[in-house]
Amino acid sequence: MCQVVLAADAADAQRGKLIPLLDARRIPYYTGFSREELGAALGRAPVSAIGLLNPQLGERIRALTTGLSGVPDQQGGK
């Protein structure tokens, strides 16, 4: 996995489990958007996290989210 987008309104328990795993595996992640927004982007019900497997898509998402206000850049692992 090249990157994860984590919903800002994901449950604390989900964050508490996912973020340490991402950090341990040095997978960058970004927290932003709502569960509904992430789900709508995929044409699904609300989701708490999206894993990106395509490196080019990951880079494009990173470029697009970097300048957004309200989307804190939480780069895990580096």
C-alpha cells in the first residue's frame, strides 16, 4: 500500500488501531474529509479509510490534499 486517507470523523477506536499500524509499516496517511465524503468518492456507503495501491494516484492525491485548508497533513512513516 502506498498511502491511506483516513476520515476526520473516524471513530477513535479505529484510529487507535490503524495509525500505529501505518506508522510501524511506514505508510503515509492523511486525515481529512468525512466518512460520507470518502464513501461518496468511491460510490459506496460511508467509509473510515481508503488504501491507495497505485503510486501515481497516491502522489496525485497527496498533491491535491496538500493545499486544502481543513485537511491536516499527517504524514506517517515518511
